[in-house]
Amino acid sequence: MDSHGRDEQRVVWAVVGSDIGPLMLAATRDGLVNVVFHASDAVRDRALERLAARLGGEPVEDPESPLLAEAIRQLRAYFAGERHAFDLPLDWSLISGFNRQVLRELASGVPFGTVVGYGDLAGRVGQPGGAQAVGAAMGANPLPVVVPCHRVVESDGGIGGFGGGLETKRKLLALEGVLPEPLF
């Protein structure tokens, strides 16, 4: 218990290399809780501060943790082209309400190698006309790559936005065969 009588959540983290740059992964006893793009020291430190504020306790660097081992293994297999779906316990505690509903639908209903429009995804969760709200949910995704917000695109064929940067989104979509590999 912390000084406010709340259970402290043990959070472990590690930074792993990937084809899209360093990713910070964080997990709790309930599952993977956060994936952070471009995990430079400064980005990592800000993410750790947010996790400590939201979940209580000080996150502990532990790349050998069993809580992280399977997530690291599956992400490496994904980037090697050997895995098309993640089978990991996820801790959804950093997201709630409509955003959680949208992200759960995305995770279960938009498979590798496919894309969905913001408006189409809004319709799937019973909010036709909610494309902008879906965009906000994508921007709030605490588990990118694993919960594949890169697979959400504009209905007119545009790539849409992406918290990890458009070049990262293009690389992920190319890895999945949705876009051609960049020439340079």
C-alpha cells in the first residue's frame, strides 16, 4: 500500500531495439501496459514519470522480467516477419471508456495486413459519425504496435496521423504488406 492507502502496482520496463527504433515496454502483473515509440532517454524518462503518476510506485527497469519476456519475444518475431498476431495479456488500466472500447475492437477485429477507416471503426463500436473520436482514441493508445493503431487510415485513402510519426506508420504498414517498402 502507498501512503494514500492504494495498492501500489509493480511496473517493470525495458527498452528494446526494433526496426522502427527503440521501444520502451512496460508491464504490470496484469499484462503489457505501455509501449512507447522512439524511446530515447528523455522520452523514456517522461513515460516513466507518467506511469509512476498513473499506476503508483516507481517503475523498475527489469529486461529479464517474466512479465516482459513474452512481449519482447513476440515483438521481435513480429518485426522479423514471423508473427502476425500478438497473444499477450494486456493491462488496459491506462485507457477507459470509449477509447478502450475502440482499441479493443481494433485489437480483435483488424488483422495483420488489413486496414480500417476511422469512420468504419467508429461504426463498429456503435458510433457512426465518430471518426474524429476514433482518431483521438488512436492518439491515446498506450499499446501501439500490439494494439495496431497503425492500421487505421483515412477513408479517402490517406494514411492519416500517427503518434509515432508518419514514417513509422509507413514502415509498419510496409512490414504488413499494406504499403510497398520505401525505395529510400
